Amino acid sequence: MDSVPNHLINETSPYLIQHIYNPVDWYPWSQDALDKARLMDKPIFLSIGYSACHWCHVMAHESFEDTQVAAIMNDYFVSIKVDREERPDLDEIYMAAVISMSGQGGWPMSVFLTPEGKPFFGGTYFPPVPLYGMPSFTEILWSVIRTWQENRGEIYRSAKEIVQHLVTNTKWDIEDGSIISESELKKASDLLIKTYDWEFGGWGQAPKFPAPMTIEFLILQATRGDQQAEKVAVHALNSLKRGGIFDVVGGGFHRYSTDRFWHVSHFEKMLYDNAQLANVFLHAYLITQNLAYRLICEETLDFVLREMADTLGGFYSSLDADSEGEEGKYYRWTLPEIREAFNKPDEFNFFSQVYQLSSEINFGEKVILQRSKNDEEYAGELNMTVEDFRAKLQVCHENLRKVRNRRIHPTADDKIIVFWNALMLIAFSQAARYLNRPDYLEAARKNASFLLSELHPGDRLLRSWRAGQAKQDAFLEDYAALELAFLDLYQSDPNPHWFNSAVQMTREMIKNYGDDSGSFYNTRYDQEDIIVRPRDLQDNVTPSGNALATCALLILSAFTDNREWRGRAEKLIVAIQKNAIKYPSAFPFWLQSIDFAIGNVDQIAMVWPAGDKEYIDYLNFIWSSYRARTVVAISEFPPLENAPALLQDRPLTNNRLTIYLCHGLVCEMPITELQQLREMLPIN
């Protein structure tokens, strides 16, 4: 590699930093780069990826570190490198273009643009030599160069058509109508059940993603009495928790499985996956009381605190799939390595039986730990109690973790993204109150304080932070997810500051991202460096911004009785619900929002005299069950002026702790006895 840095030298993104000393004269996405392309009349080569992307590393080593390839790029192109996690707007725009041109997308994304930023050709990974029917990257470069020099008119005609296609995709017709009924919503769960893989768990063939939002929706339907939905959710979670995609030694989930069996993973660990999966395992525990699900939730959150937490309170974006230049090396084992981790032969024999080590050489002559049965089955076979089995297995895992900690650890992408932190803030907040974990509540408070102090200067939320620098205006998903996170934290830590932060974010979101129809754009109204203003509808591996915004407006309206916010959310649901029911795997978070909108929602307001500690018993009862369609506001009497409207005009009854409970649009008489609350608020 060249020892002279390129124009990425002042960037903070770990992904961009990886390319500072490439011989390619990379620019970050900036006005300087776009101006240079126009001034020099050169096409732009845009490369989009992220730090934990294995094939991004491969293409970098094969092509971007090659001086001959770099010479072609530097002579004929302005080359721009983008971290998709910092600029999801650019990623969405140009991914849609690549898919329209090639029929598929992915990372690394490789797109050729006019100097005005309009795409005319693109793909994903290109090999250094022709391979599997793909031309080499050098061949692609020379083909684009010739076309640019000899047939530029065709390039601009193609670019115009592609941009028109992108503009059409941002349009969304909002029509009047009513929200579907519970019976209509069940059609979505029935379709998910019908397409479920009962043999191995999950949906579809390899590569297989864990689909936490889909499982969460099924859990919601289980709370409505759908037993088949619960069976599918339980089967899916059992398939995930046995290992392979779940790191049984250190906790946390890998991004996806390369096979149908959840065995050989793509080994990167993403913050957003672990946030959503921790939450869905928590909810499964609450409705089934299966302790194994609670343990998976806690092991995942403990892993995040141990390996993905910044000392200031933020959470890192990801851990790389590679270490020492090899994918998955950190997580795989040889049999001698496992044997040496145990001091006692009986421990190794026990572990070997659980993980079938005699037949489990399965990935390049190395072991990926995965069990084939549940704890109860193994305990029965070994004539042990389930509690003793789990305790002994935990000791084995800790032994292996001590050995593994001596290896070279995968690199962390330590930038802190608001959206993904908000998802993790939700997970810690809910686990804190449902599991009575003060340490999780402290992590949630610390994270929320960090996000407000470092990424919300004045009235503008920023997207990401690293090494003391916050940058890039936030996107819709950042705002909406953070609103939901503050509302969850408020219900675990009833400080009105969290609630009012959610209200402030909502007002900023509507002002800066909303349109007259009621929907939301992904970008602020004053974002200038994009060719179209994107507006996402479908959920992906994370919820779409509009689905998050809809859910936030619904929950806030339950706290505030703000009819305008509720009406805006209902209009969005009406516009999307037909597609959500027809294609549930593409709209799973929308389906969760629809579920909340259908209700009935329980609104609980609790006040108590100063110094009275009885409220703790009431809270312990409330949070002993999964309250999916419940909002809770509590306060010592009298509530502060900035407390939610739900708490206003709620006097004490006979100077005693008093609960006001409303189901949907019907309110009960004030409650002053715990037994009354037990009778009126059933356990799921």
C-alpha cells in the first residue's frame, strides 16, 4: 500500500479509515469530490460498504490495494468511498439503482455515476479476474471508460431513466380509510405460519436471517390467543438459541447463517441484530416462562456490555467477521483446543456429549459449536436436573471463553449510531423492568444521557459519533427509534426528562421530515447532496423509518391523547396495511404497529403519597407479564408539570396510592388495592 494518505485522512468512520492508505485517491462523499468530477469532466466511481463486511475487505485487498488498478481509477475517475452506516440515504438511493440495473444488490456496492451523481451502471463485488461468469473489475473499468469517451449520450439517457425510476419509487399515495380488524391481521400471521420451515426453523433457504421482527409479531399474536403463532415463535427461537448463529461461548448473535441449519454463520456481530433478538427472547420468556429464553436475553445483553460498550455510554456498531485475515477464526475450535480448556476429563466428556464433538468437524476441520437438542432433553439423557445441567454447561462455556479471550479479537467498528443505539436502549430498558436488573437500567440511563449530550446539539439530532466527533444530520429512523427508546426508558425510570425528550424529538421529526400527506421522508428537508429524497416503506433487517415513526406516534398519543399524532399514524397504517397483510415478511414492524393501533391499549396512571413505597409491589405485578399494548406513567403525588398528560388531574383517593386504569376508551373506577389491580389487569 502507498504510504501517502488520500482524502479520507480526516474521516472518523472505521470503514473509511481502513482505506486511507489505499493507492486509490479516495474522497469521502463531499461537495469537493462532486465539484472535482464536474470540473475534470470525469465519471464517479462510488464504493459503498461497511466495516464488518467480509466481501468489502476482499475487494479492497484484491483491487483497491493493487497499484495498477488504482492507477486506472485515479486517471479516469473520481473515486468516492462511503460508509453505508453513516449515510443510509446514499446507500438506499444507489442500492435501489443497482437493483434496478442488475436485479440484485449487496455490499460492497460498486456504482458508476455521472459528475452530477446520477447512476448509470453498477453492481456489487467484482473479482480481480473473470470468475463465475463475472467480468473482472479491470474489465468493468475499461468498459465504462470507453463508453464515457465514445457514447456519453447513451450514459446520460440511461442515467435519466434510472433517476426517473428512483423518483417514482419515493411517491406514496395516502388515502382515507379505516384500520383493519384483528381478524384481518391474523391473515398475516397465518401466511407466516404457512411459509415457515418446520424442519430447521425460520423462513426461506440459505442465506438465512433470524427475522426477530417477524417472530416478535407472532409473539404479539400469541398474546391475543393464537396458539399456532406461539408454536412457530417458540420453534424459531429454539432453532436460534442452540448455537451456530448464536455464540454459546461469549453470547450474542452473528448476522446470518450461510446454510439452512443455522450452523455456519457469517460471523460479524451487528448491534441492531443483538438488540432486536435480546428483546424478542425476553418477550418469549415472559409469555412462556421458559428460563432458557431469559438466559439468552441476558447473555446477549451482557455480551454487549462487555464487548460493544463505550465507556461514555454509547454502543459500538459491530464486531468484524474476520480476525487475523480469516473469517470466523475467533469463533471456531479444534478438538485439541477444546480438550485443553478443561482441567477435568469428566467436564470434557460432558461437553463433548452435549455438542457431539466426535462428529462435529464441520468447517474447514474446525468445530462450530451447536447443539441439536434443548436443555431439558440433554438433562434427561444425562440424568441431571435442568438447573444442574445449565450450571455445568455455563462453567464449560466460561472455561472456553477464558481460552478464547487470549486470541486476537475481531475489530470493533466503534462508531456510535443513534438508530442502532436506540434499539439497544429499548432492549436494556425493557430487560431492566421486566427482569428487575438495576445494572441494565443504569446502562440504559447512561446510554440515553450520552445520546442527548453528544448527538443532540440544540434542535438538531446527528447520526453518528466517534472519537469525540458527532457528524451527519440524523435520518428519520434515528429520530423515530430514539422516540420509542425514550418512551421505553421512561416506563422503566419514571423521570419526566425522558418522556419530554421523546416529545421534543417527535416535534422535530414532524417539522423536518414530514410532508403534507402525513408520511415522512428519510432525510431532513434541507439535505442538499442527494439526487432524490428517499422515503422508505418496507422493513428490512431493521424497521423502516416510517414504521418506527408510526409506532412512536401511536404510543405517544396513548400518553398524551394527542389526536393529531394518532390521526397521522392511522393514515400511514391505512396506506400500508394491504401490502403488510399480503407480504408480512416485508412489513413485520408495520404489523407490530398495526397490532398496537387495533388495541385494546391499557393506559395505567399511578400516583402515591410522598414517601410511600407500596408502589413497588404494584410495579412488580405490572411488569411480571409482557405488556405489549400497555403504557404506564407513574409519579409521586403531585406529578410535575412536565409529566405526561396521562398523569394530570389524577388525585389520590383517601390519601392512598391510586391507580387509574383505562382499557381502550373505557376507564375503571380508581384502584387502591393490589388485588383489585390483579383482577382488572390479567396476566398474559
